[in-house]
Amino acid sequence: MTADLSNVGAASSVQARDGTYRVEPVAVWGWLAAGWRDLRTGPGSSLAYGGLVWLCSLLLVACLFQRGYDYVLFPLTAGFLIVGPFLALGLYEKSRRIAAGEPVNLLGMILVAPASGGQILFAGALLCLLMLAWMRAAVLIWALFFGLLPFPGLDRTVSTLFTTPTGWVMLVAGSAVGGLFAAFSFAISVFALPMQLTERTDALTAMGSSMAMVWRQLPVMVSWGAVVVGLFLVSVATGFLGLIVLFPLLGHATWHACRAMYGHEAISGGACSRLES
């Protein structure tokens, strides 16, 4: 039962001169609407899943403060965007079950049995390594601008970053480097993990296919990335409380985005047409 999902945003596509289809940026609103419908279908499971993510985030922040590592809060928060797609596996599973007419429950969302088996864990491990690489890069950027000095507390770090010229320049440089990490992780994971949930494929092949699809449909994927970042910033501004609703919304919507893009790849004769069987 993938036909209805693959047509999400179909009205927002145009045919290029070479016969392929390009999905227009306005399709992201259709994906969000489909994600919202899945969230409202048995909302308790989705909200509980989002609540678990929120609770884990709070516990992690509390541990950072308790152990005096509060200075890594900023890069670690940005790193959430890197591992977020892996954390949303249960939400993809709920959307898959809704499409297949299968029963939905929180336990089934947590104990996901992906078709790719352990390969999906390998993909998650690669994303975690990428997040660690970003954390190391953030430390090096700080050292580049402020020298090899002990990190101050969070209050002094905030004042240094936002009230000094050096801090402003470092924010620009750090945002640029962080943006590269986020863009790369987004490209390799946005479709790879939903693909591995239903297809027996290895992690590297899935990530390569995801990056290729993002590149072919770059305008709409840039728009989708902006929506993800915007809603994540709203969650951060609410003390991560917004994750309870916004994380499930984005997870369900990403599943529909994936199926919609697979549908257009099938129309265009792309590599992912096998997923529309």
C-alpha cells in the first residue's frame, strides 16, 4: 500500500526536458500535512515517542551540567540534527504500519525490526561517528579563535560568543562548518534510513542512494532541510519541550517525503524505482 504515499506532493511536480520529474519546493507542505495525519492517527504513541526523546534530551543536558561539560551544549545541540534521523526510526515504522493497515503501538515503534537487519545499526553508528567528528571540529574552532585555554562556564561562553567581535567571527565560522556537517549528514541519511527499514540493502548503498536523490531534487530538499532546521530551532527555544510534538511530526513527514520521492524516481526510471513494487 505505497501508492497513496508516493503521490504525496505529486501535484507539485513538473516534467523537465529530459523526461525526468522535478518535485517543486511547495511539496514540503504536503509532506507535513501527511505527517500530521499520521501523528493524529493514534496520537498517544507518537507523543509518547516524542516525550521519550525529550526526556532523554533533558537527562543528557543535566548530565553535562553535573559533570561540568556544559560548554559543549551548543555543538551537542547542533549534533542532534545529525543523529536525529536514526532516532526517528520508530516514527518511520508507525507511518509504514499505518500505510500497510497494520496495528500501531508504542512497543512496536521502539522494537523496530528493519528489513536490512544490522546494517541499519551500522548506518546509525556512522552518523554517531559523524557527530563526534563535528564535536571535535567545534573544539578545534574554539581553540583557533581563543587559544588552548580551559573552557569557561556556560555563562561566560555565551557572553564571549555574543558580546565580543572574536566571538561573532567564531559564530560565523562555526556555523559555516556546522552547516557543512549538517548538510552532509542530511543528504546521506534523510532517505537511507527509511529505505533500510523496508529494503534489504547495506548502509553504504542506502546512504549513496540518498545523497544521489537529494542532489537530483536539490531545490525541494533544500526547502525540506530549512523546514527541519526551523522546527528544530522552535524546539530548542522551548527548552526542547517542542520535541514532544515536532519530532514526531518531522519523523512521520520524512517517511512521506521518502515515499513521495521514490514515487517520482519510479516515474523517472531512477534507481529507487524498485521500492515501489
